[in-house]
Amino acid sequence: MIDPVLIRKHSPTTKMHRTSGIQQRREAGRQLYQALEVPVCRLVAGRLIMLYDDVFTTGTTLNAVARRLREAGAAAVTGLTLARQGWRKY
């Protein structure tokens, strides 16, 4: 855990792996974005921040976190993932 906390999720949200279809993913992303807060903006203001996510599925999680950090004043936010979920066959 990072101390002090740079970004915090203050309420539960829908898990991305439980969504199917673009509408459900958009709603989950909206919920996540609304549940995030940057408690102390001066800690991120003007900084270059790298986000780490273990698995990239849709990019919705990284996007929501990056948006909150940029709103708090981060100069740039970059995402790094270790794996990409396989494409679904429809």
C-alpha cells in the first residue's frame, strides 16, 4: 500500500469481469469513476504518474483512474499492464 494514499475508492462498484456488452461496461466505468477520489490533490499535482493493472480487459478501470488523477492536477498518467485478456468470440 502507498502511504499516503494518492487515490481512494470510497464505495463498492460492479466488477468489470461481471459485465457483458458495451452498455454494462460503460455503466461500470461510470460507477467506478464516481467512486474514486484523490484525497490530497497537491500530492499528484504536476506529477507524471504510472498506473499498474495486472490484466487489461477493456481499459475502463485505467481510464477512470487516469481521469480522476488528471482532474486532480497530474501532468500525465500512463498505464502499464502485464497481461491482456483474450478476445471473446461472439
